[in-house]
Amino acid sequence: MALQKEELFLKNKNIKPTAMRLLVLQYLFSCEEAVSLNQVEEALPNADKSTIFRSLKTFEEFGVVHSIREATLTKYALCKTCTAEVHTDKHPHFHCNKCDSTICLSHILLPQIQLPEHFKLQEQEYLIHGICDKCNAIA
Amino acid sequence: MALQKEELFLKNKNIKPTAMRLLVLQYLFSCEEAVSLNQVEEALPNADKSTIFRSLKTFEEFGVVHSIREATLTKYALCKTCTAEVHTDKHPHFHCNKCDSTICLSHILLPQIQLPEHFKLQEQEYLIHGICDKCNAIA
DNA sequence: GTTCTTGCAAAATATTTGCAAGACG
DNA sequence: CGTCTTGCAAATATTTTGCAAGAAC
């Protein structure tokens, strides 16, 4: 069966592998870049937007995807190493101002900052804007 | 006159110092932290929201403020060294998950990242979430 | 049968724009 | 007069929720 990989994947994360979730996950696996809710919706014309939204929320909660908040919308990308308990897959993201694609810079360590005294760090979002390699090649 | 400082400030930036803009700027000067459109509106009950919005946009365009895009809204803070041409006042921001205040970490250098080949950097947004010193003191 | 999921509709939130009246020079 | 600004209203965009029907176990 074509979906077996996704099914196992979800079961391992303690997520019930419903048809909708499998479709969303399958699509995410096919993506090289982070995608928005709208993009998922366009890719799955028969799926309801709020169902997709809830699938993504569930995925995020169980460490399947992480979300990247951009200027006008949120994008989602598969995590490589996260679980529901620990989000270890932390990295900067790159947003191309030309083609609007968002890329996980998974191989780059999130630079650590010396916070002022008595500040406690919980999360870091490093979003870098610029022109990606493909758009640079065209220009 | 109370507003003289703000008036000069705007003229130096080539922004026409209208009454509304002076009010918004005056309020920004009084703030220690970044503020949202709603916060400005609350502080200036007689001002129209879209007017404030447009003032902030103008300020941003001319290097008076910079905007910080957070999860659910945008905040604005005065720039210290920027002009319309060059935004030099770049730094990470800290968002407190308890009191929701947003603080410019002006004294901290934005860590530079080695982008993959053929990527061109244009802008960086580093938003750090955690607990601020005040909330830490309470807890 | 109890719980979880889904689809539809609609609410909620934030941002942004159109337009006409008015201010300013 | 011509340009810029303002206030009001409304559009837009996105995220989020309520609820009833249906599926799953």
C-alpha cells in the first residue's frame, strides 16, 4: 500500500492515522520547502481547509512539523528529529523575497545569544530574508 | 512648547510633523518597549486607528521605527540610528511569554549566519521567546 | 456507545485600502 | 489650487472555533 510509510510514521508519534492526516502528511513528505495552509489546501482540493488546519496543529503538537511565522502567514515543515516532548530540530529559516519559498536551514546551528540577566530563554525564531539560489541564478 | 522635540525630530527625517504624527511619536518616546497598533490606539483614544497605522508605516519608511512581527501581531519600536536610506539599528528582540512585552536587545549584535552558496542575505529577524526579568522576579 | 474526526459555516483577529472631506501651504 | 492627511467605513487575509453528522474503536 502506498500510504504505509505515513501510517507507520503517525502511529509511532501516537497520532491516529486518519485518511485526511495521511493525505496531509503525504503531501508534506513530497515538499522540499515549508508550505502554508493554502498551499496544502491547493494540493488537496477535496480536503476541507479547517481539517487541514487541525491536522497541522496536531502534527505540530506531536512534533511532526514545526511552524514558521512569516510576515503574512504561517508555514509548516516536517521536523527531522522532534518528538512531542522535545523539539530538538531547531534551525534558522530562509525566506526568499522573490519566489516566497521558505527553506529550513537545517544544517545551520541556531546562534545562541547572551540574554540580559534574569531573562530566561524558551524559544528562538531566526528568519532570514533574501534571495534564494534559484532566483539568484535567474537574475 | 511640549512637542518641539518631536517636531524637530520629524522634520529632520523629512516627515511632515502633523498633529497626529506628533502624538504617535510622543507616545513612542514614552515607551520603553515595543508597542502594537492597539496599544498606540489605547494610548490615544481620540485618534483613528487607520491614521495611527499610516503614521507608523510612514515612520517605518523613513527610518523612525522598525517593526517586529510576532506570532499574532506586529509591534513597533523607535530606531536609534536609522535613516530612510539605511537601517543600521538591527538587533534581536525578546518577547516575554508571560507579560507579552517585547524588548529590543539593542546591545546585542545580530549573529551572522553563513548562508548556503548563492543565497543572498537581505534582512534578519531574530525573535527570542522566554520570560523577562520582571516576570522572573515575580515567579 | 463513547470518543475522535470531519465538513460547513461563521467568528475572531489583524492588517490594509477607498474615498471624500478637510488641512496645509 | 494642488497635494497631503485624516476619519470613517469596509475589504482583505488568515487563523480559529462551534456544532452537528459521521467514522472509528
